[in-house]
Amino acid sequence: MSLTCSRFASRALVSAGVLGALGAAAALVPQWRADRSAVSPTLRTPATWFPFTNVPGAVAMAIARLGRRAVMAQPTGDDVQASRLRVQSPEGVSCDVHVLVPDSVDAAADAPDWGDIPVMVWTHGGGHLVGAPEMYDTRNAAIARALGAIIVAPYYPKAPANPFPADFDVCYAALRWAQERTSGPVAVCGDSAGGGLAAGLAQRAFDEGHPIVFNGLVYPMLDHRTGQRPVEGGRGHFVWTANFNRAAWAAYLGADHLERELEPYASPVDRGDFTGMPPTWISIGTLDLFYDESRAYADKLREAGVPVDFVEVPGAYHGFDALAPKSPETAQLTANLIAALRPYLLP
């Protein structure tokens, strides 16, 4: 563990007593107990006792600043090799990428030509504020292993210091670099804010004549207006709330983002014409703040004739797979994504 991570962990432990006390108080509130009862029993981690909806967005931003450089890398297994490379897109944009290569394929991460090996580009989540590719290594290694695919996950700059389109342009450069390396199919997937980036990348790739074969979106952050209006059914009460979402979008797009026309791809659900988008798989928990926008995105794709697989996870909140990594829901999420990718990466 790095020194930065150690300091972050220490601060988190100091805070645990305060969080525990708040959680205990929340347990006495009938409404909160009712909300928690809607959570799948296998996802009722200690975090679900915490009253996230009472935390102001400014506090969430402070926590994000504290943890920005804390990276909790996951294991890939001995049969998948990880590399960090500095690369350049065909258009001349440089970026750093995290590349996973399974031993089952005959290619090196830095080889100029990967033949026809399939590729999945993964854009990580974190509200456009935090996160790193290594945090997804276990799942992405499983995908690489199961499909004989190379995984390319860009490191991208974070808001508010680097607002849109800084991260988006870096991720697009990583996609274009990957497309130049392989003659095989290329898919783009991501979760949360990374899911929003993945959706925008699919749109831009189509617009610029470099279409991808598949878009996989895990509880994606697609609509900059979410959090401005009430949500129903206990959605957004756990982990990622309306307060957090409003603060994150303001940091990413600017405080005036609701009052002006946004740049293309900034809020993917706002695209006017979805014709030509790739087959899309969306997985979202029924208690996730992003449920309604994910459903709206799926509906727009279907109306444009795009094949869509919309998978609900009953009783799941935002980021459930990170908080309950050994739950059956988390295992099923990985299995579902692999199954959805298979016909497009291994046609």
C-alpha cells in the first residue's frame, strides 16, 4: 500500500466512529429502516445503515478530494498480465492506459499490431472526481480470461481541476489507439461516470466514422439533470445520492450547466438521434439513483432501432458490487457482462 493510501485509510478509520454513530441513529428512524428493507439481503452491508441522504454535496466533494489519489488495486491472477503504457492516438493525442493481456493470447501489450484479437475498452467510474483502472482489475481480468480479449483502461484527468471534455478526450484517444492496434472487434464498457463516458464514446466513434461493436453500461451516469427532481421508490438513498450527483455534475460541467446548451457527448442521454448506435447492454439496480435515466436511455435506443438488453438488479443500490464484492449479485453482474460481450467480441 502506498503512503498516500495508508494516510487515507488512517483518516477513514478515524472517521469510522462518527459514521457508526450516525448509522446507529439512522437505524432508529422508521423511514430509513423501511428503505433498507428494500435492499437485497445479500447487499445489506454496514454502509446501508449510513444516512447518505443527510450528507451535503460539499462534504462529498471534500471526501473525494481526500481520496483522489487513493487507489485500491485488485488482483488480476497469474494468467493475466497488467501493464501501464504511455500511448498516442492516430490523431496525436497522448494518454496513459492500463492494459490487461491474458496468457491465452499471442500478443504483448506494447506490440504495434494485435492481429484480430478482440478488445474491450473500460472507462472507470468515480463521479468524474476519483477512481483508477486498477480498481477493476479482478472483473476485467475475468473478462479478458473468458473471452481471450485485451482490456484497455485509460487513466483520465479528474474534475473539478479538469472539467469536461478533458477526461472524455483522453478516453477517446485510448479508444482510437486500441482500434489502430487490432483488426478485431472493439467494445466500450464502463460503470457510473465511466458508463456515461462509455456511452459518449460510442456516440463520438459513430459520428467520426470509427464505430464500435458493443456498448456495456453498468449503472451509467448519463443525465446532468438527475438529482434536480424527486425520485421514487427509495432510489438514490444509498451510496450515491441526489446531493452527491448535483455536486459532481457542477464540478464536471460548471455551476451553470443547467442554464446553457452543453457540448456534444457531455450528457449522453441528450443526443438527438440514436440511429446507428451499437448494441447496448445496461445493468442497473432498482434502488440506484440512475435507474430512471438508464431506462430513458434504453428507451431512446430502442426507438432508434438499436438492440438493447436492459438488466435490472432487484434491491441493488449504486456501487453495490464494490461494497458487496462476494455477493451473488456481484458475481451475476460479471457473468452477465461476459455473456453480453461474447457474441460481439467472439462473433
